[in-house]
Amino acid sequence: MDHVRLSGQLLCKNTTEAELVTAYLPGHIELTRKEPGCILFEVAPTQDPLIWLVEERFTDPEAFRTHQERGASSLWGRMTSAITRDYTISGLG
């Protein structure tokens, strides 16, 4: 079975949103990388301080969905919910 892959960008509207990413991202990365089924989780700034590249890999759809649920209900999810996400997801079947 293929892995689930998410690839895309966080698109901040302003520096206030970018500051939220900077403040809450380290904890989110740490928790995500400890999740069962997480193969890869990378979020990196670009040359544009309002755009972040996101790459995720999970072993299967269940692990990915569990991650999505945890992330949405976490402090990261709550604090960054207004930030635009432009993602492509493959491997969900």
C-alpha cells in the first residue's frame, strides 16, 4: 500500500499570522513526529516570510486521519486555524 502524502504551503496573510506559525510550529512538529505512522513531517520557511512549505508522509490513511484530527484540536490547530492551507493529498484511496 502506498503512503499518504501531503504537500503544499501555509500562506500567511500578514506578519501576525507568520508570527503564530513561528511561535507554535516547534511544538506541533515535535508532537507530530512522535505520532504512530509518521514517516516524514517537514515545515520550512521560504524566502517569502509569509509562506511555509509543508511535506508530510504517513504510513496509511488511518495514521494520516489521526494526525489531522489531533492537529486540528491541538493548540497549533486552534491558534493557526485562520491561516490558509494550500495542500495536495495523495494516497487516501
